[in-house]
Amino acid sequence: MSKGAHDSRSEVDEILGEAVRHLEWLRDAGVGDVPLSAVAGRATTNTPRTANTTATPAATTTTMTRTATVTPNPARGSSPYTQADKGCGSPALLAIREEVGECTRCKLAGGRTKLVFGVGSASAELMFVGEGPGADEDLQGEPFVGKAGQLLTKMIVAMGFQREEVYIANVVKCRPPGNRDPEGDEIAACERFLKSQIAAVNPRVLVALGRFAVQTLLRDTTPISRQRGRWRTYEGVRLMPTFHPAYLLRNPAEKKNAWEDLQQVMKELGKPPPAK
Ligand code: SF4
């Protein structure tokens, strides 16, 4: 076999292997009530959801154990949730929302007004992961709707997307009291839902906003100021760490760096560079 043919064969094997691993992960994540044919078709059509071959980022790969363990809700027939609910726009996402239910798995349940599951397109190629709901999000039941959310929306639009085209979710789904940082036991109780959401959406690129999103997904406690702007990999998905919009509101001088990070994401997704 020629070297070129051998390389092509290796590439195909790698893609097929990744597709199989993704299907297994979906099954393990408990979103197997999606018709398998639909999932398989999605894996096939999503094959282009790999690194832009024209981009040459200095990627650092992190190998993660696939630990998401959402199980189908046996009471699904009487579910109060529908695919029209925020962040539930596919059978897989709806199954995860049903599993979350009116969750009391951690102590944040007692202080919430509304559980904030997620929002956006179920087939988004770009997914943002934040930390947890603030006061506005807690009241409205939607992530990133306060001042930091307005900044995030501006950033999304500047990247050439509409907010509705991307998917947005947080590490914890309920507001920590007084907007304190989420604690380890709360993240441990909640992170499997986020991981299942990522598996269900299957984005081409993840943007991790701030240190809690980065630490949760990459298990890396390096300060975000040293991680931002460097491509990483989460479960085969390209991941760009950058600053949280709330941090940017407090430190506007960092907006320039965050924008540089997002321009790398635009390039990865084939978006035209912003006009000078
Ligand atoms: Fe459940 Fe997550 Fe809310 Fe805790 S933060 S109660 S684990 S949904």
C-alpha cells in the first residue's frame, strides 16, 4: 500500500473510531432513547465537526474518562417538559432535562427560584459553558441574561452568530447564594448533566468561560489567565478557554484578549474575520 493510501486509511479509521466512541458515550450518558438510527446519522453527518484542517493551533490534548451517567426517566410519559422548553430542543436534550427534573441532588436546590438548564440550538456548532446562574438568570430560568449575559450576546453577534444559533449552559444549574462560587460537592453533583448536554449537542467547538468551566471540563487548575487562548480538547471536541464575561465587566482591559480568543474560534469555524 502506498504511503498516501495508508495515511488516508488511517484517517478514515480515526474518524470511524471517534464516531463509535461518540455513540458509545451517548449510550453511556443515558441519551440512548434517541433513535439509534438518528444518532448514527448524526455522527455521520457530523464528521466534518472536526478540527479545521487549515487551522494550526497549538493544541494540548486532555484525556478524560467519560463519566456522564444520565439515565432515561421511566416516568417520561407524564413529563412536564417538552422540546419547546429552553435548551430542550432535541429528544436527547429533553431526556436530560427530564432526568434533571426538579433536582434536589445538592444544596443549591433550596435557594433557587428557577432551575437554569440551558438555552439555544440543539444542533449548535458552537457551545458556551459558563459557571452558574446569577440573580437575573435565577429569575428568568435562562443562562446569561444579566449584564454579563448581554456582553456574551454581543460577543456572539460580533463572531457572526445569532444567540439562538449557539447553545449555552452552565456547570451548575442552580444559583449559588449571593453569587458565590459553586462548591466542589455542588459541581460534582451537577456536572454530569452538563457533560450529557455537550454529548447531545455535539458542537464543533466549546468555549469554556472562566475557571470553573475550564476546571470542570479539563480537570486543570492552571489559572485561566495562563490557559486562555490555547486550544484544548474535551472528549474529541475542540475547546477554547477564555475569560468569563462577568470578569470582563470588572476588567475591561482584558476584553481585547478575550476577543482574540474568540477570533481563533471564528477561524476554526470558518467564519470570516471581523472587518477592520
Ligand atoms: Fe441539582 Fe445541579 Fe441544581 Fe444541584 S445545581 S440542585 S445538582 S440541578
